[in-house]
Amino acid sequence: MMNCRRHKLGTDTDGQTGVGSVQLRRRVVDDAFLDRTIELFQTRTDRTLTREDAREMIENVTGFFRILGEWNRAEQELRRSDPTAE
């Protein structure tokens, strides 16, 4: 589904994606979680979703929230080091 996107992000053969200085690791999820992800997203598409699609969706959502957390920590760090920065 999104293999070309993974390639553009720099995923190497061991499943790690380089985003800046952060290494995102592929996490192993159980079949029940994959099935629940398919159930949730299947209603939003006409294409039959696979477990690999679900795995990629989980990785993308997890990565999105990880980046938001990093931005938040960086902003907090900036505020601590420079109270006038807003």
C-alpha cells in the first residue's frame, strides 16, 4: 500500500526509518490489534484492507504522534532555556 512512501523516508532493510536524528523502529503487533485496525478503517474504503495495510497504518499513526511529542518536548525545552520565546 505505502511501500514507496517508506522507501522515500529511508527505511532500511531492518525496518528502521530515519527521520532527522530519530530512529523509528517497527513494532510487532498481535493479530487481534491488526484485525481491529482493519475493522476500524475498512468502513472508510472500498478496497479490501490487508494485515500489512493495517501494520502500515499503525506505524504511520504512531510515527505521527511520536513527531508531535518531539515537537512538544523541543518547544518546552526552548521555553525553559529562553523564557521570552513564545
